[in-house]
Amino acid sequence: MSVAGIDPEIATLVIPLVAAALLAVLPGYRTTARLNIVASLATLVAATSLFFVDRPPPGAYLLVDDLNIVFLVLTAFVAFTTSIFSASYIGHEIEAGHLSPAYLRFYHAMYQLLMFGMNLALLANNIGIMWVAIELATLTTVLMVGIYRTHEALEAAWKYFILGSVGIALALFGTILVYMASGPVIGEGGDSMVWTNLVAHADRFDPALLNVAFIFLLLGYGTKVGLAPLHAWLPDAHAEGPTPISAVLSGLLLNVALYAVLRFKILLAASPDALAPGPLMVTMGLSSLLFAGLMLYRRRDIKRLFAYSSIEHMGVIVFAFGMGGPLANFAGLLHMVMHSLTKSGIFFAVGHIAQVKGTQKIAGIRGLTVSHPALGWAFVVGVVAIAGLPPLGIFMSEFLVVTSTFAREPLLAVILVVGLLVGLGALFLRVNDIAFGEPTGSTAPVKASYLPMYVHFGLVLAAGVYVPPMLALWFENVSALLG
């Protein structure tokens, strides 16, 4: 079965690439915004159809399996809802004089090019192509972070570029080491970079080379994930770039880098004499959780606040996958999906708040539930969700992570719970200031649509109450694949 005569996995690459080319030449803001939405919807349809069609056998360049379908559909869905939010958000930025129409074609073209890069990284069966695709996605977001052309935005983009380049260089060195380990067994050439070939022969690779390679890969791609102490680019990029890009960074791009780490974790697990990747991931995950939880108390900018929240939750996810096993892997997948939906929904709310109040400073935002009840209470729901309170979806995933850890390593579970409670306290301290009390700032109505925000929070609430059996079974299959 195919979509419009093209296999779905190919369509998820062709649609954003063609859309990017069209958006680069089409005039008019409304035209480009609508095409951006249509292209994102078409990509979502193509990605979702992968659940229902026969999968092609792994090729030299592309691979479709249970693991990347989950990432691909999540990426396409959040990209679609963000494109809807982005249309009204960017329109307001033009009216306010923050952006000029000359940058709009560039913005929307880069948006679709980013989607192409992320989809290619997720579908690539060649570890070299995956590296190139992640670098492409990084470079497009660097350009979009600096789109306001202010001193702060350019500084944030430059910082992101430098630190991202260091990370991707480390990941490249790790990729080369994997190629060197595979060469004596598989032979030189492209076959030694095909992931399915690597996994099939990993038990014959030099374990010492694999060990060193994984350390470089974890550090390199861990920079993209935003793990402490490799996180320094992330708060600046969130604070100074357009809010839709903050939603995409937290909800999608961090996941793509995590996906690369998981692929190499599977490869390392296939070599019985190589080191266990779990302890390294557990250490970096817990460090990120504790560090970000403490840093939340010092944030004065609302976008920086939720940037550090992303570091915290990526730490939880990496910790869960580091623990491994069916339950922890299931919890890590569920937490990843819930975090992507929740955090992008929160950034939708933050974008509305910053535009209507005219500031990102927390001190300038008060009484939101009084001045803008629909927006204020939706924001409160988002913070309750990201803090991990019932009955929302993140509570369920965090509960599974904690219980599975208690059963195996009680001391680690105690540290995990302390980190989660520290972060929870910081978030509620801030939400009390923002949402309640005497209103400050503008009380003008929000012109943009709340629909994407409501859809995300509605899905997170539904997942906390009921996970469809088909989705649970799919996650169980992926958990088994992760080992």
C-alpha cells in the first residue's frame, strides 16, 4: 500500500523536502503559512499509515521498524500542531514589528527542512546518513533561533552552533570508531555502516573499540539531548528563538538525538563482551534531573524555566532507558511521548502569554487566571501535567519509572524521587506567581487559536486515564526491541 503512489516512508521525506523548496520561493505570509500546515498534515498522514501497511525489508539506506515508527508519528503529529500554532504566532510577530515579511519564506522553508532532517534521521539505516541528518536538523534550528536578528538571538544561535558542533563532532568520531570496529568483520564500504548489518555481526566486533565509540556517541548525541553538563546551549536557544521553535526543540529534536543513542545502545547490547551502556545513561540521566531541578528555582524568564524543565525530563527518560528491562523501557517510551505532547503544549501557552503580556519575564506576568481565564487555567493544567501529578499522563510514566527502579535499585529510586520533588516544588512556586493574584500587564484578548494547546493537554489527560491496548502492545514490542 502506498500514499499517492509513493511508499509512506518515502513520502515522509519527499513531502517536507518539496514543501521546503516551494516555501523558499512563494511570496506572501498567508500562502506560506497555509502551505506549511498542509505539508505538515500530509507528512502526518504518511507517517501514520506506516502503522497499517506492510513494511518494506531493510535497505542499505532506509529502515522501518517498531522503534522508529513511534518516533516518526510523534514527530509528525507535533510538527503539524506546531505549524498551526506557528501560523498565528508569526502573524502576530509581523504585526508587532518583531519580524519582517522578508524572513517569513525563510522561516517556513527552514521549518520543513527541519522536518525532513528529523524524519531522515529516524528512518536512516545507515549510521553515517543518520549523523548527517541530525546535523542538518541542528543547522536549520540554529538559523531559526537567530531569526529575530537581535544581539541576544544571534548570541544564542552562535552558542548553539558552537556547542552543537562540538557535540556532533564527538558523535562523528564515535561513528567512525563503530565503522572501524565493523570493518574487519563486514568489510570496508557502505555495508559496514548499515545498522541492521552492524547489529547482526556485533558479537564479533572488537569490544574495546565499541566501548570507546559508545562513550563518544553518548557525549556527542547527549549534547543534542540536552543532558547536563552538555546542556548550556538549550536555555538560550529556547529563550531567544521563536516560541514554535522552542516547542519543536523540546518536543521533537531532543527525541531524535535520544533515538540515535538508543540505536547505538542496542548495538552495544548485541556485543556480549562490550561494556553495559546502562550505568553511563543512568548516571547522566540522574545528574541532569538533579541539576535541572535545582536550576528551576533561579529562573526569571518563563521560556528559560521550561527549557530547564526539558533538561529535567530528558534526564528521567535517559535514566529509564539506562535502567532497561521491559517495564523501565515501557515507562521511558511513555514518558517521552507524554513529555513531547505536554512540553510543546506548554510552549504554545507560553507563546500566547508572552505575546499578550509583552514580556517573557516572570515578574511581569501575574494573575493570568483572572485576566485571561481560558489561557491561565490551561497553563495551570500544563504545569500540573509536567510536574507529574495525577491523573495526567506524565504521572503514570513517572510512577512506572519509580516503581521499576525501587524493585531493582532502591537507592537510585530514592535519588530519583528527590529530584522529581525538587523540580515539582520549583514549578509550583512559579505557577503560583504567574497564574494567581492581582493581574499585571495587558488584559487585551488573545487573538490566536488555543486549539493546538487544548488538543495536546487533552491527549495527555486521556493517556493518564486510559492507554489504548493497541498502543500499550506496541510499546511492549518496542521495549523488547530495546532489550
